[in-house]
Amino acid sequence: MSVDSQPVQRSLGLSWNLAGDFFTFNSHLEDKPYTRRGILATINGLYDPLGFAAPVVLKGKLLFRDLISSTLGWDDPLPEDSRRDWELWKRSLKELNYCKVRRSYCEVRLHQGMKQCLHVFCDASKDAIAAVAYFKITEDDGNSHVCFVLGKAKVAPHHGHTIPRLELCSAVLATELGQIIADQLDVNPADIRYHSDSNVVLGYINNRVRRFYTYVANRIDRILNVSKPTQWQHVPTNMNPADIGTRCIDAGQLDQSPWLRGPSLLLDCEILCNQDFPLISPQTDAEVRNVVALKSSTSNSHDSLGTERFQRFSGWTSLTRAIGNLLWFVQHFKTKEGSFDSKEGSAGTGKLSNLERAKRVILRETQKEAFPKEIRNLQNSKPIPKDSHISSLSPYLDEEGILRVGGRLNKSGYNSLEKNPVILPGKHHTAKLIVLHFQGSSPRSTLHCRRCPLRRFLDHRVQEANLISHP
């Protein structure tokens, strides 16, 4: 077989000319009825898996979208007022027969010393979104070659999408093309450069300070799962080849268009990297969540509990053990010392310091709830309000922040616990647990007995005036 007679290899609508080593189209399509089924068959009859003719086919898809909106059945005749536009586009497909796309990526033989980088461009309009990828191959002497790899154009929905949303969808499409090429051609995903002419989308991708609503947030997650913000750069609209994929061109213009030839900027200059892309007007952007200001209050005590939880305990011992264990856990996690052993260091197994700390925490929390004004005044060195129920007890705060009885008892011969007992509200659950606990430990003693264990905890004046009658 001579070289001059090499046959053209055909695969559906795409042909491979062996002699020239280029792809061509076979656009001799059969006439189909002017119905939804016939138009769809004509559009899909043009086999273009790599997206060489995506800007040309897009025109037919847009016509199909407009025509099907007024009919219901697949075989119903379509409106005659749009038939002329359809026939003109169908006849223009014959120009694709003269379009030649080089099969090889580079005119020179590739070797390991050459620098290869994949550039993916994306764009959107009210009618469509598009993305297109090119290899930039740089020889050892500095000469560069740009070649088409893969392109895709999709029809945009009629309603419900703003231009920024469509631009974001085109960015997602660009990352999808990048993934396909990286998997099929063994390209390192980190060597891919993405380009968009939308500063809004680039601001979304580089954002680290604001949150988005669901639509934008989900698509930003998809983009950042396969790319990094540093891989995204801005390209002027007039230099973006993906712009052609969003506004359609005639078949006769495809061969010399930037869609197939690649953008000149890849040859003329180096793409700027590490550009800064802030959010564009985040205060007025409907996709950006509003900033919620939170007010926080601080407490002088690190042991803040709600005394309503004390209602779950029926005994003073069980309450102090539970609070002691909780304090041990808090301290352990703060210091990051080892792991918890239920047999060693637990507040319930004789760790006296934890049990004593637990008692103080319980007393402080109970007093905070019962005497908030009195404690606040004492902390600020102010006198106790005259209408306070405990003003006659001359209360004061000890070094641990616990409210105790003051007054003339300090001159008595009692020990410090008896001279300055803790003040508690009589009807509080904590007071009831303490009374039941000490009555159970010494059933024969009474509050009026000098040896009663409860007297070591509360002064007799507090017992009668506060522990019993105070609300």
C-alpha cells in the first residue's frame, strides 16, 4: 500500500487522516424531522468526545433549549418561526469538514528534558459555561508550544442562576477536566494551573475569613478538594479562550480560533503566580454569610457549675465524689498528664484534696445562686445591702471566695470553723444534703448539741436563722 493511498480512519463522526496525521469531522448528517427527537438526534450525531467543536455544537444546544420550551411531545412539530435559525446552523456544520486538528500535542518529539505544564481556562455567560485545557511545552532552548487537550461547554439553566454562580460552576468544570487529564495522561495535579476572569470566584476560592451559604460552599469544597488556591490565577476576559465556548462561533471560524490554537498569553509572557484575591464586596454579596458578633462574659472562678444539677443526687457523699471526679478530669486534660485510672487518683477513692476542692466548689456555687448581690458587693468592697437576710451575720468572703459569718464570734474561744461557719440558704438542696448527711453520721446528736458534727460546718445562729428559715 502506497503512502498516497492511505485510507482515512473513521470513528462515528470523527476522522483521522493518516497521511497528514490530523483529525477532521464528517458532518454529512442525515435529514431528521423538525421535532424534538429529530433535533436532538442531529446534535448528538456529531461525535466530538474531546470538545474540538464545542463552541459550534453549543449553538445547536441553545436552539434546542429554546425550541423545546413550547412543546410537550417528542414528535410534535416545532414552531416554524425558529426553523430558519435551525436550518442555517445545520447547513453551517459542513464547514467542519475543512477543520483540521493536529493529532500530536507538539510538533517536536517530546523528551524528559522538556518542561510541561497543563493550563485550564474557564468562563461563563448567561447562556453557557465552558472550560478548556492546553499543554504548554517548553523546549530546552526556550521555545514554547501550546496545544489543545480537552474542552467542554454546557448550556446554562434559563433561570435561577446569577453570573457569579455560573462562573463558579465553570470553575468546578475546570477542575473536573483537570482531574480527567491528570488520570489519563499521568499529569501531576500540583502542576496544573487554573485560570478564570472572575475576581468574584477567585475571591471565593482564596477566602479564609468568611463563610458561604450552601450553594457556594459545596462548590468551593469540590474545587479545593482537587486544587489549591495558589494554583488559580486571573486572566483578562479578552485573552480567555474559554470565553469562545460560552458565546458560540460559526464552524468556518473554528480552525483559526483561540479555542483550538490556544491563548497567545501562554506564549507571550509568564503567568503571574501567588496573586492576592480578596472577597469582592462581602457586605453586599448574597452568597456570603453575615458576620455574627458574639458577646462573651468571663468569671473569676474556673469552677462554674449549675446548682440545678445537684438535684440529681440524694446524698452529700455522692455529690462531692461526682464533683471531685469532674475536677480531676478537668485538671488532667488541662495538664495533659497521662490517662485516667479509675483505681488511682480518683476523687472517690480517698483523694482528700479533690474531695475538699469539690466541697468548696459546691458551697461557692450554692452561695452564688442564693446571695449574688451580697457576694458582688463584698468583691467590690461595698457594704451589704440593708435589706439582705444575712446582713446581721456580718458576712465576709474568705481567701477561697466562700461566704462566712463574721462579727463578735471572732473574739470567742471557738476554733476557726466554729467562729466563722459557712452561710447557706436553709431550703436549698445542698443544705438538705448536708443536714441529712451529718444527722445520719451521728443520729443521737441534735443541732443544739455541742458535739453535733453539723456545728463544725455551720454556726448555730446560721442553722436557726438561715439553714431553717431562709428561703
